Amino acid sequence: MKIGAYEVHALETGRFALDGGAMFGIVPKPLWAKTNPPDERNRIELAMRVLLLVGNGKTILVDVGIGRKFNDKLLDIYKVDHSRTTLESSLKRRAVSPSDVTDVILTHLHFDHAGGSTVRIDGEIRPAFPNATYYVQKAHWDLAFHPTEKDRGSFMEQDYLPLKESGVLEFVEEEFEIFPGIELFLCHGHTDAQQLPKISDGQTTVFYCCDLIPTASHLPFPYIMSYDLRPLQTLEEKKRLVSRASEENWILFFEHDPVIEAARIGRTDKGFVLKERLNLD
């Protein structure tokens, strides 16, 4: 898909699984299981889909998946599956090497979004994209080093501390246009200062939903993850975002939906629904 100066591509980086009840909060299992059937351990399959933006002299990644540093115990707990694809293989299919990437926008530092930021080479953990600048909201960085008991397990310092030590990390603050045609929107319900990119040329807009709306099944307002630090704030953020996306005909990009990559939405008497499923390529 072409948006302004950018070629916009969705990249699959692998699959993992999380507890279905945690993913849907107060929503009863008979409802969420219709669209997200659980396995024998009550886990649902989730994508780790990221965006590649090429243009304006830039090769930009938005999020980087879970990476390849997990031990066997964590691979089993989270049912990590790289058998079909990895970030590296998806980039290679686009003729992009790790050294070609100029910029990495990390929405936040939870392991399934930032794990691929670093790689282990000869026992040393290094930035996965040696020529890239990585962008993180300063407020979120501060949380990552002082997490609550609720979200401590979502942060793994090996994913992001080496970025600072290597001098490739740039802190950003608040909402702004980080590159021409790419704006950052902040949401604080899931975690502090989750930054969600909007790519637009004034006619076509793609909004990176990240963990505000992780799957298409989370489009209804009450469908909010138990992982969120502030679920009522998530509710208000969803209402504002979904209403605007419907009114302005945005394409919503779903990072974790195992089937639906992106969609336009519409308003009905019963709420907002998918009106057009899309693939960005």
C-alpha cells in the first residue's frame, strides 16, 4: 500500500499465545471463544504483526515482535512459534536487511513488542538493527524501570537496556509528527505512554492499534484486556479512537489478530463493526 511517500507493508514475525480470559477481561468465555478458540491450556493464538514503512529516505519498523532470546521455559509458556516466519525472514522477502533499517518506533517495551530490538551474538546482546535509531517515550521508559507488581513480568531489560548502552536510543515526549506523514498518538490505559503511529497522506490513513485494540475481536468497547493498568482509561481512549476512525474512514491495523490484518470500520445501531477487511500489500 502506498501512503504519501511511504510504501507500507505488514510483516509477520511469528505467533505466540496468551490466556484467553486475560485477553478479554470481563467478557465471558462463551463469547470470546467464538472468534478466538482456546487451546487445552486456555491460550489463544496471537499474531505479532509489525509495520515496515519505506520512503523519504527512511526504512522504518513499527515494533519488532518477540525476538529470539527466550529460553525453553518461556517458549513453552507463551507457545512461541517461529516455524512459519520470523522478522528476519519477512524483511528478507522485502529485500531489506537489518543494516538497512534506519529507524525503529517502539510502541512500548513489553516483550512481545520490543523483544526483537536486540539479538544475542556470541553470548553478547546487541541491537538487532545496528544502523537504526530506536524511539521510545521517556515516560514509558521510566515505567519500564519502575514497573508495578501487575506488569513487571511484561518487561525484560535485555530487550531494551542494550539500546541505551549502545547509544542508539532516542527518547521522545508527547504527541507529535515524528516523520513527515507519521504522527504519534499517546494512550495510557494499557501502560504509561503507549505511542501509536498514524500514517496518513490526507486521503488514506493507517492507524497502528497496538494494544489499545489488539485484535479485531476487541473492537467492542467492553472488550478490554486484564493486562491493562487502567482499564477505564482504555475504555475512554477506545471510544475516542474508534469514533474518529469511523468518521474519517481510517484503516485500523491489528498487531495481534491471528487472521485479520487490517480493516475499515462503520457505526451501526449495535455499535461499531468491521465493514471492510484489508491486507496492506
